[in-house]
Amino acid sequence: MSTRAEPAGGTKLLIDLGPLLVFFLVNFLAPVPPLAKIFVATGAFMFAMVAAVVFSAIRYRHVSPLLWFSGIMVVLLGGLTLWLHDETFIKMKPTLYYCLVAGLLGFGLWKDKPLLKLVLGSAYPGLSNLGWRKLTRNWALFFLLMALLNEAIWRSTSTDFWVGFKLWGAIPLTLLFAGANVPMLLRHGLILEDKAPQAPGPVE
């Protein structure tokens, strides 16, 4: 029985971060009036997210649950943003994403079924069940904190500052947090195979 191909390395980064980078670039570079940039960027974000899902489905014949989830949220909330001409919806999207993922991870822990093991099992070979529980707990708490941070920033700063935070704040924080978990993972059986630590889904 053949093993299903999974995106890795640069391809995984392209799928996970590509749509977000499109959003940033269009928001900063689109030759439109400043007040219109967020809406043009939202449309580009929706298109890029759909392209990432289609690429994953065609190239790997598989779309991760978190990519599906993120894609659906981008299309729904991005669509509301454009339809109602109200940027609030796209700004709330990370908050909803973080809260829902944290809730799913917490529910899995409550049921003694660390859901991250189903999503990232091949990325952390050798990790013990206790290690998976701790990793799942840590990411659930991190996502809750990111939800609170996103709410605080979009409600109290300008749109440009919020977009900049997503690029220069949210992405580095997520990557740093993934790296900070490595010592704990090594103590619980992780076998390093020259792989960078992974976040459990697209960065929001």
C-alpha cells in the first residue's frame, strides 16, 4: 500500500503562507486609494487561498483539515467583507480561527485524543503520547492568547498597523513558539530528522 504524499519544506510553506503573503503584498502595493486597499487585498487573499486548496488537492490528492477550515473561513468572511464593504469581518477572521482551533484541541484533550497527532503525526516521529498531550495543550493556550492579541490590536489600531502585525508579529511569534516547544518534545521521544518545527496549520 503506497504512502500518501505530503507537502514538505518549501512547498508546505508556500501552501500555508503563500495566500497570507499575497494579502500583505496586495495591501501594501495595490495602486488604489488607501481606503480601498484592504478590500482589494481581501479579494486577492480569497483567490490565493482557493488556489492553495486546489493545488494541494491536485498535487497531493489531499487537503489538510486545517487548510480546508482556513480556506472556508477566508472565503466566507472575506466574502462578507467585500459584500458589506466592512473590513471588520476579515479582521475578526484570525480571532475566530484561533478560538475554534483552540477549542478543538481542548476538546480532544478532554476526550484523551490529542488531535495534533492526527494532523502532525509524521512531522514528529517518536513523540510519546505524553509529549503529544503537552504539545496539544501548549498550542491550544497559544492560540487563545493569539486570539486575544488579535482582538486587542484590530480594535485599537489602524488597519495598516493590524496588517503589519500579521506579517511582523503573528508569523514570527508562531514560528518562535513552534521552536520553543522542541526541547520539551526531545524530552518526550522526538526523533530529529533535520526538519524544522511545524505549526499545526496555516498561520492566520
